[in-house]
Amino acid sequence: MAKLKVGVMFGGMSTEKEISILSANSILDNLNRRKYDIFPLFMEDGNTWYRYRKTKDIKLGDKLILDGKIEDITSYLKKLDVVIPVLHGLYGEDGTVQGLLEILKVPYVGCKVLASSIGMDKVYTKIIFEKAGLKQAPSVYVRKNKDKYIYIDKEFNEQNLSLDEIAKKASKWLKFPMFVKPSNSGSSVGITKVENEEGLKNAIEYAGKFDSKIIVEQGIFGREVECAVLGNEDVIASCVGEVKSADEFYSYDAKYKNQESKVEIPAKISEEKSIEIRKNAIKAFKAIDGKGLSRVDFFIENDTEDVYINEINTFPGFTSISMYPKLFNEAGISTENLLDKLIDLALEKNK
């Protein structure tokens, strides 16, 4: 039986490019070479693609040794049986690459265009989750237009306001501490925790460097937990894992640079709470029309034990320390078998 030709697409143009490189190298280490012919493709930008041959273990920030430019990416992709788009963030996890692969009729692992774009954009994720009845932290939405800021209310009415006025409005509706986030960003890039109005103004300016759409969210005092989901129609949820951040919150540095940050799998929570989170993870995944895989993040509030959904990641990290594969490893599914299942789901989705 001929081997499947599997493309592993990584790199990209987002702020999460370095994490994409780590995830792809971990996937390359775990794909079964008895079953697959593997074709790593590194995206430098939207117009420049390279072949890649893994020759060593890659650490954060390492320079890659590339193996020649791909002159005609569409013809190259069409020769593949399936693609794993290991592209985190904008221009990869947001539906753009998924759209390219749809046009070329190349099967691919993970969510389709709609779910990818919704899952990437926190503003619209919140709208879908609210409709699904999933409890979320209160928030306000701000849009940046050049050097001006626009406050957008719950009915999507717009007001051009100064940063001072926006900070006052947010302080009226939300309690400190607050978290300010770019709407389209992952790996906690561009996120700031703030304790007062002056900090809030600075954080909105900072988030505006990463995206024109900004979410200001009331902080939840509680435990950060995560759940992995797998499937197309018959979706299963992993056990729940807990993040033990070494910093004030699970920032980019806390995730990838601070060795004191830990994850606990399974989380030490009640069976009832675990069932609730796993049920909500599947509900959130289906609400955005997810396919293949996602990791869904929650808070368990300290005082009330209420569960709040934080976000969904439609192509979560696959590095050696990433929660998604570790959660299924806990259930006895090796990373190699997990990748087999994801490839099967990609081919099934395309039928």
C-alpha cells in the first residue's frame, strides 16, 4: 500500500511564528514514517515557501536550515494527500490558509474556514459563546482606526472617544483587575493585566500594536484549566488539565520561557466539575462548527466555583510542553496515534 503524502506547513507571518516552528518540529518527530511520506513546508511570508529537512532538535529562537525554495506552491500542495497546517495565529489559524487549501481541494487537519476565523477573533467568539449560553467574563470592545479609538457597545453602536473616555466607560462596566487583549492573537501575545485607569489606557495602546480590535475583559480570580477535543461529528473530550503559571497570568513568557510554570494533568477538581468542563468544551467546539481538534480554555472562579469559558484554540500548540497532546497522552493516546487520528479525520471531513 502506497504511503500517504503528508505536508507539514509551518512558520508564517504571525507573532506566533516561533511557536509554530516548535510545534511543527514536534509533529515531525512523532509522525509515523512507515505510514507517511512527509513533506515539511516552511512559510517565510505569503509569497515565499521553502522545503525543510529536520536535522537537529529545535529550541525557541533557533535559526532553521532550509532546503531550497518552492517556486510554485499551488502545484506543490496539489501533489499532497493531506496537509497539517501547523500555523498559529494570523495568516494560518484564522481561515486564510484553510481557504487556500479548500480552493486547491487538498484535505487538511483541523477546523474549516468559518470555525478557524471565528475561533481566532475573540470579539466574534464571544458572540457565538453567548448565544450558546456559555458563561464568560464581562467585557467591552474597542476598535482602533489609525490614531483614533472607537467604543462599541453591546448593540454594536459606535462612539469615537478619547482613551480617557474609554477608560472611564470601561471602569463603569467592569471591575479591576482587567485584561486587555488584541482580538486576533494567540499564545497570550499582546495581553496586559491592569489595575487602574492609567494602566488601562496604556494597555489599550499596546494591544493596538497587534490588532485594530481590542477586548477589555474583567479579570476572573480562579484556576486556569484546559480541555482538548477531538473529532468531527462524534467529538470526544480529554480529561481537564490545570495551568500553574509562574507569573501573574499565563503570558507568552510564562508559557515558553519561565521554567517554573507547570501543568497538572489531570487537574485536581471534582468529577462533577470535570464533567461540566468537558461538556462545555464540546459545546463550544460544536458552536463554532469545529472539526478535527481544538483546545478550550476555562477559569474556575475561586469564590463561587463557577466555570467561565476563556477562549478556544482551533490549532493549539503541539510542542513538547503543549497541553493538547499531553491531555490525550494521559488517556493513553500517544502523540503518534493522535496524529494518525487527526489525519483520518481530515480525510473523512473531505468526503
